[in-house]
Amino acid sequence: MAKVPPSELFTVAARGARPLSIVLESVAASERAKLPANAQQWLDAISASNSAGNLWIWPGEGGLGGAALIVKTRSNPFSYGDLSDRLPPGTYALNSNLTPEEKRALCLGFGLGAYRFDRYKKDKRKSRTLLWPEGVVKQEILSLLTASYWARDLINTPASDMGPSALAREALTFARAQEAKARATVGDALLTENYPMIHAVGRASNDAPRLVDFSWGKTTLPKLTLVGKGVCFDTGGLDLKPGQHMKLMKKDMGGAALILALASYVIERKLPVRLRVLLPIVENSVSGNAMRPLDVLASRKGLSVEVGDTDAEGRLILADALTEAGSEEPDLVIDAATLTGAARVALGTAMPVVFASQDSTWRAIEQAAAESFEPVWRLPLYEPYRKKLESKIADYSNIGDSYGGAITAALFLEEFVRPAADWVHIDTMAYNLEATPGRPAGGEAQALLTWAHFLEQRYRVAGAPNREGAKPTKLAKPAKKAVRQGKLS
């Protein structure tokens, strides 16, 4: 769907390439003084700033003489996120002595910012391409960019073209292309196979609910299970959303899109895991057979759930999928969902909320986030709030009161996670409300670099080179301590 695939943003043909320099803000004045006299005169004439974020462009014989981007740090991919918009059309070659990690950041940022969704409106911009710098691991960069582009495409596509059957088709086509074992359970077969809450949420739509389930990798390897909320459109059900809240609900399958992007990366990079992906995919619609407020639903786990709000549907479909995820006792379970507005109120739209059952796993995620320059933040699985989910007529209600909604949603999901499991829950916006460098407005696989780096660190083959070419350090096995009583480590 994206007009220019990531591979076409880069070239190995150096002929005609224009020099691109990367200049640290701390030495910008001295570096500027080293430029040719005509370049200095031009930059002085246009009052070009030496502050980070500024792009110097100066003329030369027959056109552009060169360009230089001023940055605070050269290892942050998002420092380079708007280069593809700001550089004049053409091919550029790095003209600075960067480390392999800094070159990687340049390529990632350039690629992330170059994305455009043009399925319905063609992008008429002329292209900018970057000469591959020496020493970068091209496959890792293209794997990340391809995964990001796919997730963005899925989220940006309107529900009229990305309903449950279309999203399931995307997932199954991908899985089968990777020779993964894949299947979909559709419509009333969900009842037969005991996924009653997935069925209840999606049965009101003309596009039947379904569960996509695919597996890849050797069964002898550590089991990694990824679960993604795939609500292709959320009206709120009979507890209908106000119009202003319904407008962006094509993005309510953003958790499934993020999980597919992460699965794409895991497979492309051939991480040593046995990967399983579970995607409950529905449309939360309004019709005569829609689930009603205060209905009591059965669940795959055998617990009964009172529907306190039909607009709290994502946790219902995830609950059935998480129950199945635990059946194989995987090494790690990660679920991703556009689950709560409360998470956005707490942290805003740019920072995903993370809940982690084990402190050591959170610390590894926190480290990966810092090294990837992507903010994520942990909230506690605060035990005293569990009483907010009590129901007078069922085992649980699917909502608490009006406070702490992201935490009570996570606590609800935890009831369906295998006890003592190493489990991570990501509550994500999956959408950029406005463009920032490397993050175009629209659908987003938020913190994809973080999740990919975390998994690389956790599951990298012993003795294999990491992305800098060094030998990896062996990570300690995660501890089994769960976060309780609001304790943050």
C-alpha cells in the first residue's frame, strides 16, 4: 500500500550522490567554519542556525553543493526522521565518520520518516534516496522498516476495506508465505471450539468474528506467544460511543497490527524461538443480536463475566485468546491492544503503557526503550484495585469504576493469564495524532524498535554477532517475582 517500499529508499549506486553530513550541535560552529568559503557565505546570508534540528543546504556548481543536519546526538533514529521531507530530491551519500550504530540510526530514521500512505490519494513527491553506508546490517534495518510500514498500512486502511475478514486474510497470507502453521476459527465455530467471548463481541457484525492462530519455528526452542487485539471498528456496541470518540476507531485493531509487525520482524530475523501468534479479530457493531449491558458471558477459562459496558470489548476477546496462550506454558506472553482511554489520560498519546508480571522483564524492556529512544512507561498491577472488578451475579465484571481504568483493565486480563506466567501487556494508542520526525501522522506500530530490540536481547543465539558485530552477552533468566501491591522496581 505504501508507494515506496523501504528497500527503494536506499541504493548502492554512488554516481551522482550528493554529500550529506551529520554535525553535532556542540561542534556546529567549528564544523561550519571548515566549510568552503562560498558555503559559509551562503549560510550566513540566509541566517542558518547552528541549533539541533536545523538543516544546512548550500549551492554548488550546477546545483546543490551539500547538506548537513545538526543533531544533539547521532545515535537517535528520530534525529533523522524528517530528512526525507526536507532534503531536495536526489540521492545522498553520508559524508561523516559515524559509528555503525549511528549509521544504523540514520538509516532507520530516514526510512521511518519516508513512509506515506497513498492507497486513496497518490503521493506526488519526488523521491529522496540514501546510499547505504558501509558497515550497517541492511537486513535488520529493512526488517524493521518493512514491519513498521505494514502495521501503519493496516491501521490507516478504513474499516470498509480492513474488516475482520480482510485483516485475517492479511495475517494468514503472511503466515503461509513464511511456511507457518496457520488456521482461522470463524463465526459459530468459535462456540464449538470454546471461544465464547470472541464470538459474543463480534456476532453483531455482518463480517463474522474470528481467531487467527499461527505458529512458526522449531518446537524445541523457547516459546514466545504474541496476542493482538483486532477490533477492526468499535462503535462501542449498544453502549454507543459519541461521534467524536468513534472517529478514529478504525485504529482499534492497532494491537493486532503491532503484533503482526513484531511477528514479521521475529521471522525475518530468524530469532531462535517457537513463535505463536493469536489474533482475536472482530467488529464491535450494533444489531439485534449484539451483546447487551449486564449480559453474563461464558469464557474459555470457565469464568463468568458480566458486561458492565459493551464498549469495554477488547479485554473480552483478549481474555479468551490469553487463556489459550497459556495452554502451552510459553516462556513469554506479550499482548498488545488499544485498550483504554485511561492509559492515554495517564501518559498522553505518544507513550505506550506497559504492565509486566515480572520485574526483570520490565527492566529489560526499560533498557531496550532507552537504547531505542522510544518512551514506554510501566504502571503497576495494583492488587487492591482488583475488587473494582467484582460482580454481584458473575465471577467478574469487565469494567471497574471511573478511576484507574488502565490498571483495572490489566488486572482483568491477568485473571486469564496462566499463573506465574512471564506476561507483558502493552496498552497503546497505535496512532500519531500529529506528525513528528520519524512518526508521520496516522497509524503507528508504537515502540516497535523497543519491542524488537528487547526480543533480540532476550533470544539472540549464543555466540551470534549482534547488530554492531560484537559477541552478545548472555542475559540472566528472568526472575519469577510478580509486581504486587503497587511496587515498582
